[in-house]
Amino acid sequence: MFIYKNLRLRGLIRFTGHHIVWITAWMTFVACLHEYFHSKWLSIPWLPLSIIGTAVAFYVGFKNNQAYDRLWEARKIWGAIVNSSRAWGSAVKGFTGNLFANKNYSETELHKVRKTLIYRHIAWLYTLRSQLLLPTPWEHVSQGRFMERFIKERMKTFGVGLLDDDVTMSELNRFLPQEEYERLIAYKNTATQIIDQQASDLQELRKEGIIDDFRHMELQKILYDFYVHQGKCERIKKFPLPRQYGGMSVIFTGIFIFLLPFGMVTEFHKLGEFGAWLSIPFSVLVAWIYLCMELVGDYSENPFEGLGNDIPMLSLCRVIEIDLREMLGETELPPPIEAVNGVLM
């Protein structure tokens, strides 16, 4: 998540600078052809070009709306995870006790029970984040060659633990017992199995009378909410913006940028001797705007990709961790996650 109100010039150049190079080269090449060869086929009437530009703008606008919907839905899901996590901590703390217990447990024993349930939930948070960062075939880092190197470099520049995900591994070792960690990490969907382990512990607590039937049901409902939140995240992660929209948008934008200088140089040539050369900066500007519209949607449609447009999952995990550990009365807490190079992850 970008934290500045407006994108800085340096960041904008880093985001689109390499595209400006080839756009400028293409616009200059067409202008030179027009001026030095005077071929009639180089001239395209502006009317059909403007129709194409309008159609592309509508199509890219539709794609960007859908990409924003995916991004905003992901943020709402993680907002719900924050709320449900606080409810879990409060319920665990308030529902466990000796009121219905088969024997009188000491406060130390009850605190250990609460700590186990809350710490395991914190482990679930970091595990879910880790699983959502696994690349899918349609994400940028999976495209190979130059794109893969470029994206990995951006991950190193902007994020904390994004490329190698060392953060998640260190956090899991702190919040899960070693035996439980080794057992749960072997599953294909560790996050799901962590919640299942929580349910098994609740069943044991019910047998021991530390919680009664009603409180058991209430805690189980919160676990169900976690399954719902996880499922919604996995739906966004594992089902892309339909490629017939995402892929065709790139093609249409490319066609428009390819044809743009032929129409612009024709119009600017009417202005006089140097009109054709004047078309170059204006053609570059128009092409850059269309390309930026395409890139904004392209980099926003996958909100769990590990890039600057992502939902700040690591920051939210740390916020929840601090809240829950404070509920346990702990005072030695980790600091909130800080933004790196203007991006909060």
C-alpha cells in the first residue's frame, strides 16, 4: 500500500520510465518516416483513430473498475479478520475459567490455555499471509525472464520479507510449539489445519469444563468466521480477473499506441514545416497516459501479489498481534511495521 497522498516523480519514473523510452523511440521513428519518405500510407485520418481511442478508454476503464473491486474487497476481508481476531481474543479471555470446570484450575494454568489459543491464532494470521503470497501463473513474478527479474527487484526494494518470506517462518516458530509446528507445516494448507487444531482444543476444554456448551458454540462460530475470511481471500488469490478482459486490454492498448503516431503526425503536419516533429511529445504524452491507465489496473488486480499495490497484510498481522498480546497482559511487544520506500506491506 502506497502511503503518500500523491505519487512522487521518482516513483512514477521508476514505474513507467522504461516504457517512455520505447514509446518515444516509436513516435520518433514514425515522424522520421513521414518527413523523409513522404509515403501516403503513413497518413491515417484522425476520425477512425479517435474512435479506437475512445473504445480502448472504455475497455480499460471497465478493467480498472473490476481490478479496484478486487483490491477493495481484499481490504474489507482483512478488516473483517482484524475485527474477528479481536473478538477471538476477548472471547478466549472471558469464556475460559473455573465456573463449569471439573476441578479447580489455577490462574497460571488458565493463562497457559488462553495463551495457547491466542498464540496459535497469531500463527494462523502469518500462515495465511504466507500462503496468499505464493505466486500464481497469472501474476507478474511468474512471467519469466525480464519481468521476473524486474518484479523480484521491486519486492526487495519495497517490502519486508516479501521475496523469501523469512518473516513468516520466524513468526511461526515463536507462536507454535516445535512439535506442533513441524506437524502443521507439513500440510498442504497449513492455515486450515491450524483452525482445525483450535477446534480440537476447544473440544478438549469442553470435556474438562473450562468452557461450557454455550461458550463452546460461540468460540466455534468465531472459528467458522476465520474459515469464511480465509476462503474469501483464497477465492481472490486463486481466481484471476478473467484473462479475456485483462489480456485483451493489453492488446487493445498496444494497437492504439501503435497507430497513434500515424494519425498525430498527419494532423500536426498541417501546422507547418516543423509540425511533424511537434507531434512527437504530444504523441508520447497521449500514449503514456493510456499505458499508465493499463498498468494501474494490471498491477491492482492481484491484491496478494507482494507488490506496492498490495493489501498491507504484514502490517495488519502485526497490529492484531499487538492487540492480542496486550489482552494477555504482555508488555514486551514488537513495534508496528513501518513503511519501506513509501510502501507499507
